[in-house]
Amino acid sequence: MSSMPLTRLHVASRVAASLAGGYAFVWGFATFGISLLVAAGMAYDEARTLIYLLAFLVFLAVFCWAFAAASLARVWAVLAGGGAAMTGAAWAMSRSLS
């Protein structure tokens, strides 16, 4: 591990990644999970409740990971990119079911 001093910009970017990127990732997780469960036959209200309970744990995990990961670029790519990919997949799935 490098011994670079942490700058304010680096810390601010980690905080932004953990909050904004974590929110985007969890939003994608929730939309994809609800769409997947509804497509599998579960009632919407039950699917939403189950996914929202899991989403809290997912957000906690990605929030902590954003500070523990070695590469800040990887954190942004996984959280923002993963959130966008899951949201897009949920949108495509919901369009194909209707």
C-alpha cells in the first residue's frame, strides 16, 4: 500500500462515492430486485418490502467498501456503473413483461 498523504479532495471523493454512488447502486439493486421478483410471480408489495429490507444491508456494505477499497476509480465504476446497469436491466425487464 502506498504511503501517499490523503488530501481533502480524496477524502471528499470517498465520501461522495460512498453516499452518492452507494445510493445509485442500491437504487439499481432495488429496481432490479423488485422487477425480478414480480416477474417470478411474487406480489409487488411483498417484493418491495423484501428488497427494501435487503437494500439497507446492501447500502451498509457498499458504504463501508467505498472506504476500504484500494482504488477510488474502481469504487466509482462499480457503484455508479453497477447501479446504472441494474436500473437499465430492470427497465428492460419491466418493458418486456408489459
